[in-house]
Amino acid sequence: MHDISVEQKILSKNDELAGENRELLTSKKIFSINMVSSPGSGKTSIIEKTLPYLKERIKIAVIEGDLQTDLDAQRVAKYGIPVKQITTGKACHLDAHNIHHVLPWVMEQDGIGLLIIENVGNMVCPAEYDLGEDMMITVMSTTEGDDKPLKYPAIFSSADVLLLNKTDLAPYTDFNIERAKENALRINPYLKIFETSCRTGAGIKEWSDFLAQTALNGHGKI
Amino acid sequence: MHEMSITKSMLEIIKDEMDKSKVSQLRSVRIKVGELTAVEPDALRFCFEASTKNTPLEGASLEIEEVPLKGKCRRCGNKFRIEAFVSRCPECGGADIEKISGTELDIVSIEAE
Ligand SMILES: Nc1nc2c(ncn2[C@@H]2O[C@H](COP(=O)(O)OP(=O)(O)OP(=O)(O)O)[C@@H](O)[C@H]2O)c(=O)[nH]1
Ligand SMILES: [Mg+2]
Ligand SMILES: [Zn+2]
């Protein structure tokens, strides 16, 4: 009988590939974000609302991860932005490998400074999979319950930014925005939080300005 | 369910290690799963059993050590268990806390012959 010491991260292969993605993107001065949320929290809507603010400032490409359809990709394509669909089939998250395959396409586009990746709608699975992004954005909407960060801590713990979306609906629910923020900051005190509504447009400009500035300072190009 | 893809990654590592050590019978696998990971130990066990069934790895046991979330206060150095995700130092009240355990998702060792 052999007792074999392994001492390795189970997702070390994914992490290695994510590292390669990050290096490649950085070398091309492309800033990248990974957007995660439960199904329907508003990832695609936020992208749609953000594009008009950013289009003039930075060249954008979008990767859409979905289980089955390319409906989200079609929505984004209407804004005249290069968009690539990844259909994951049964996998409930994108992984670094998926992104690795699409990076040559990103490089073919001219002068991209910001790569937006919309992950598969899922609050649990994407948390463990680094894609190589510079910034992870978790979206949570006011129809979901303000204790969500305590129920799904991993996805809030790895995030850099929290977008509290559908604030226009908050008056109709018992969602308490301050309590939601408190809960999220309990998990991750370094979270940067924006309140947004894709209906009224509230908060979209602030979030877009922040994204543009971070991307341009980060290493994006104009 | 991402426990399936985590199991797949785990089995790849196990097969590599078994090839390297020239063994073919897997007895047990020891892994660590941190409290702050999005991994459900029961789901992982289920996936492990399902994916090893009718393979040379069938029957191996999966031993999961669940690692509690712990923090270290950057102000006073106190180390403590983070209960209910409240990361505030119980000694000095400091809020700048480094997570020192609870995020693991590691294979520790395997037993095989
Ligand atoms: N009232 C209101 N509705 C919103 C807001 N943002 C998004 N929605 C609606 O919520 C629904 C889901 O929005 P999507 O943008 O498709 O959400 P998603 O996160 O991309 O969904 P998946 O990709 O399926 O996970 C749509 O009907 C949107 O119109 C908002 O701020 N307020
Ligand atoms: Mg979408
Ligand atoms: Zn302290």
C-alpha cells in the first residue's frame, strides 16, 4: 500500500489556464471583467445599458456564456459590438478553458480595450472558476432577498464589485438595500457597491464611469 | 452542478499520480474543502461514487476534511474562527481581517496499491 502525498489544488489546471489568459490579455492591454449572478438578475440588461456610455471611450468585445441559446448574444450584437457566444450545454459555469478557446477571436478584433464576459446565470458554480479576468462583478437584484450574501458567500467573497440591480422594484418588495449592503460587506469588506436600475437608468452612469476609469487605468487602451 | 466538473478535475489528478507511482488500485482519497467554497461535500461524494462506478477506481473512499473559516487580525495578530461570516476581531474589534483558512479545495493525498 502506498500513501501518496499530492498536496495540490483540485482546480490547479483551471487556475493555470486562467493565469495564461490573464497574461495574454494583459500583454495586449485588454482589461477584462467576469459578470456573475443568479439567472435573471440583469447581467445582460446592465451590459446593454452600459455599452452606450462606454462605446466612445473604449473598444469593447463581449463573450456571452449560456447553457443553450444565443439570445443574450443577439441582444448585445444590436449595439454594434463584437460578441461571441459560448454555449456550455450542461455545464453551469464558464471555465478558463472556454475563455482560452475564444481569446484568439478577441485578438482578431481591432484594438479591444475592454472584454466583458457574461457568465452563465448561476449563483454557486462560477465562484470556484477563475477565468483570468481582472475584475469579478457580482450582480444581485432586489427581487432576490437581502440575505443572499449570507446564503451564497463564495460568490460575494471572490467578487470585486457588487451591482445591486432593479432598485426601481425595491419599494414593491421587502428588500432592504442597506441590509443587503451590510450582509455583502460582512462577507467581503473590500467590495465596491453600486445601486443600479436598468428601468430608470439610475446608477448606470456611476457604474459605467467607474468601469471605464478602472479599465483605462488598469491597462485598457483608448 | 459543478461538483461534477470538480470531480472530473480530481480524477484527472488522481490518475496522473497513480500512473506516476505505478499503482492501479485506489483505496482512498483525502481532500480538504473550505467552508467558504461553493462546494457541497454530499454532492461531491455522490459525484465521486457515480464517476468511479464500473471503473478501476470503483470502491475507493472519499475522505473530506471540512475546513472552518478562520481569520487573522491585521491590527493585533489575533487568530480566530469567523462565525456567521462576521469578520471582526473579537480581541480588539479590528475589521481588517485576513482569511487564513476556509477557502481550500485541495487534494491532500491518496492511498493506492
Ligand atoms: N424592473 C427592472 N427589471 C429589470 C432590471 N434589470 C433587468 N430587468 C429585467 O429582468 C429580466 C432579466 O434580465 P436579464 O438582463 O436578461 O438578466 P440576466 O442576468 O442576463 O439573465 P440570464 O442571462 O438568463 O442569467 C428581464 O426581463 C429584464 O428586463 C431593472 O433594473 N429593473
Ligand atoms: Mg443574460
Ligand atoms: Zn485584533
